[in-house]
Amino acid sequence: MKVEIKVPEHVIVETTDTGIIIDRKGLRSLGNRGSTGTQTIPYSSIISVDFKKATGPAGIMGGHIDFVTAAGNASTPGFGALMGAGSDYNKANAVVFRKFNDEMEQIKDIVESHMGQQPVSNPTTQVTSEADELAKFKKLLDDGVLTQEEFDAKKKQILGL
């Protein structure tokens, strides 16, 4: 799911199979946050989601979504830092919005359903049998790479003798 917010900052929030992407753009993000750019937060590192809907006419009382990680929430160096430590503009993992209550709540639900999941990995470890191991070392012996003594030592190790 992808939501593009243009007010009060230009931010694109997107969910993926592995995490959340926050892409901050433009001068308002630069002024409020002190930087722009893309930030990726894996689901496996998110421990909670703080969500509040925007209220009032045209969302005058802005809502926010804050992705809290085990590492904490870094503060931003922009003018948002002047609003105090509790300001959503001061939190690197927070997004402020005035519209899109339903869409942002859907993002919250998606993130919460994936929170704490470890990234999917494709194990490449191949299990070999003792016979396969011995055959491999026997070939090395036959090719002259190993001496008879080295082969015998490896054979004892593999067989647990």
C-alpha cells in the first residue's frame, strides 16, 4: 500500500513485503526535519505503532503515525526540533498527516500484522552425509592434494573415531 501526503509535509509512505518505506521530499520536509530522502524500517525492528487520526475541519488537528523501534526514535535536526522532544516533527520515524485517516489506519494495520516477523531468508546450507564427506576427501587423496596421513585423520574426524 502506498500513500502520498502533501500537507503538512510531502511524504510518501509505502508498505512492502519486508518493511515500511518513508520517503520525504521537498522544502517543507527539509525545513521541518532538517533532511529529505528515503528511510526503510524493517517490520522485524518495529515494536509498536503510535497512531492518532486527524480531527477537525480539513484535519486542522493533524494526525500522526509513529513507527517505534527497539533502537528508539532518532530526533531530527530541523525546525521540528524547536517544537520540543514530544513533537511528531522531531521524530524521524513519525509521519504527520491532515487527510488520509483511513489509508494511514490501513498502513498501521498492515505494519501491526507484520511486526516482529523475522525477514524471510533462503538458507543455502547443504547437508552432506558422512559418506559424501569421505568421498570428497578420498578424491582429494587420489588427486594427490592430501597425503594418506591427512586423509586418515580427516576420516577419523568424520566418523568420530
